[in-house]
Amino acid sequence: MNNDILINITPQETRAAVMQLGVVQELHIERASQRGLVGNVYLGKVKRVLPGMQSAFIDIGLERSAFLHVADIWENRNNGDAAKPIEKVLFEGQSILAQVIKDPIGTKGARLSTQISIAGRLVVYLPQETHIGVSQRIEDEAERESLRSKLSSLLPENHSGGYIIRTLAESASDKEFQADMEYLARQWQKLQEDAKRHAAPALLYQELDLALRVLRDFVSEDTTRILVDSRGTHQRMQAFAQDYMADALPRLEHYTGERPLFDLYAVEIEIERALSRRVDLKSGGYLIFDQTEALTTVDVNTGGFVGGRNFDDTIFKTNLEAAQVIARQLRLRNLGGIIICDFIDMDTQEHRDAVLDEFKKTLARDHTRITVNGFSALGLVEMTRKRTRESLAHILCEPCPTCQGRGEVKTAQTVCYEILREIVREARQFNAREYRILASQHVIDLFLDEESQSLAQLSDFIGKSVSLQVDSLYCQEQYDVILM
């Protein structure tokens, strides 16, 4: 299926959108100040070894120490013997070569692995391995063997390291394979030389920026055009393509139109929708996305869809459409971890199977590793999507300062009663002449109207006058009681 790739560049931010039949399928955003770390290789220093957790904290030069679990130590997994405890493998102050496999998320530092992998367009180079693997997305066993044999025949006699063949390699020529492997060998050699020259902590290898990464990872024979709205980035991508993937050059275009690129293709509107909790379906139904620290839930509702022949048919059609939209929204929002989808209950097993098949088929377009467990006993579809980078909402948004991310605020009446209790506490401790309430307009209005009697009763009870003052900068939950 033909697709276009749009790349919007500003000095502060790079945004890429993958379009299919004019509809945004994927969004990627990278900010200069918060560039992702996944794929970066560091020479780190062991700060602390925690035997109880079988983990270690590694200083790689970031604000927070990175995290290394014993299961991610390559030497420990591949020595042929039983795995050693981490305190027998690492010691404090030790220099260690490690690669980021998961970006810092929330309060957690980056996660590391000592198994180094350097991604090319067609293959991933594993300098510490010896085997040749094939991407699990290539399912045909004959094709897998053919690709493995082709790569083996191209390897020089004195080669070292192993490879994983990527999906894009299915239609690649011998020359393209050769160029990819030579490029990766040069990268590994440079990384080793830098490791000898630098003291820990030091960054030895940095993953490509978003514009070049999109060119390497997302351009396929289905890609019709790659539109870039920056002359400098276009020239840089041309140079990269010239050396690395010449077949992409004719499709690489510099967009010079007056209208902003993302406005022209309605990507800006799609970004706003991807940040919304509610997603409307064409049929009249809608989805509700709730993202928490532990998991994401998706609730499917019929909404205004009344369907055709009967109620079961209405539910089935809504769930079928929801399955397609959920899969696309997971890619757009870059949601990861545990995901629970609450489809509308269906009475027949045939309908459940059809919805699950449609869901899996649409999810198959995703580049990220996904597992789907099917319908549970409670009628929920449980799935996981590998989380390596922050979600779109975490990149573009922050918790509401008014509700602190709860999604709701205390009512004005609740705040009024809190203030009344606070004044009683203050009156028991201090002998003030007067108490002044500073609060938002809604709270003060309530004190002047419905709660005026409560305020008068309080004033009589403490034997002091109570005055009111509006502070327009206060949100509904904020208030102060001032002793005069």
C-alpha cells in the first residue's frame, strides 16, 4: 500500500508523519533538548551494585544513573556456564561498555544492556555474537532460509560478529547488503577506537537523528514520496541516501510551498485528536483512552450508532471499526506497556473471533513488538506493546497544575467546607483580630450566596469577624486564611 512520509523541521523540533491513503498512521517527534537515547552506546562507570535486586546503577553522564539488570549482561548470558550473580560480575568504579535499550521514563533512569547492536537499514550488526538471525516479521520459512544463505555467502572469511536480517532486506540486492555491512563495520571500529581514547562516562556512539532514522527505517518500496520542508535537512538526507540507500533519492523532495507542510496534510489536526481522551468513530460510536503509570485502558462505546438489522449487528460493526481505530491510535500515541481493550460485549463466539482477527491484522502493520492474548474471561482483550520511548502525550503534555493529573478538581462547596475547618483550627491556636479568606471567584461567590449562613455561624462560634477577598490567580482548590 502506497505511503508518503512528511518531515517538518524547526530548530527546536523534528516531526515525522507516515501517511497512508492520506491518513496519518504514525507520528514521531524528537526535540533537540530531549533527544531519545535508545541505541546510544556509552562507556559507563559502575556507581553501585545491588545484590538484593541483582542490578547495578551505571553513571553514563546523565542527570540520573542508568539501570543494568543481571539478565542484560551479555557476558553473563553467553559464557556457557550457569549465570553468575551480579556482585561476581561487576564492581564499583568499573568501566563498562553498555547500550541504552529503554529511554528514561518518568522517574526511572535509562535501562542498559551490555549486548551491543548497531542498526543498519537491512541488517543489525551484533559484534559480540556469531549467529545470523532473521526478523520475526518475516514469517515464510523458505524466505528466512534464503536470506540467511544470501548473507552468509557475502560475509568475508575473516569476519567477526553476527547479524539480524531486517524486514526491508526481503527485496535487497547483494550490493545493498554489502554496503550495509561495510557501513556497520566502520561504525563498530570507530566506536572501539573512541572507547580506548575516552575516560568513563562518555558517549561513544549516537543513534541517528529522527530525519535520518526515518529514511533508514521507514522508507520501503511502498514509499511514494518523502517530503522535507527544510533545505538543510533535505541536503543532509540526500548525502546520507547517496552513500547508503541510493534508491530513495528520486523520492526525496524539498517542500517549498507557502502553506505549512503539516497543515496542508491535516497532520496538526491529527496530533490534537491524538492528545484527546475521546476518539469518535465514523459509525457514531466512540473510544475513551485512559493512560496511567501501570497500564492504558481503551473503552469502546456505541454512542449514537443505532446500526441496521439488530442490536448484535450494531455491536459487531462498532467493535470491528474500533479494532481498526485502536490499532492506529496505539501507533499515533506511541502507547506502550500493558493495554486493556474493553470491547462491547458480544454474545457469539463467531463475532468475537472476527473482531480479534481484525484487531491482529491491523496491529500487524506496527513496527513495535506486540503480543495479544485474546479475550479474557471478563471479555477484555489484554495485550502488550513494547515501550522504548515516551508516549506522544508525555512528550507534548504535562500534568494539569490544578488537578495534579487526577482529571478532576474538588467542587467549590468542598473547598468552602475545608476553609471553614481551617479557620476553626487557626482560631484555637491564635488570637487574631480578624480572619481573611483568599480564594478563587467561584469559592468566594459560594460564601456570599449559598454558604453565607455557614460563614455567619462560624463567625459567631469563634467570636471574630471573617472577611472575603478574591484572588484571580488562584485555581478552585487554592486558598489562604490570613490572620489580621
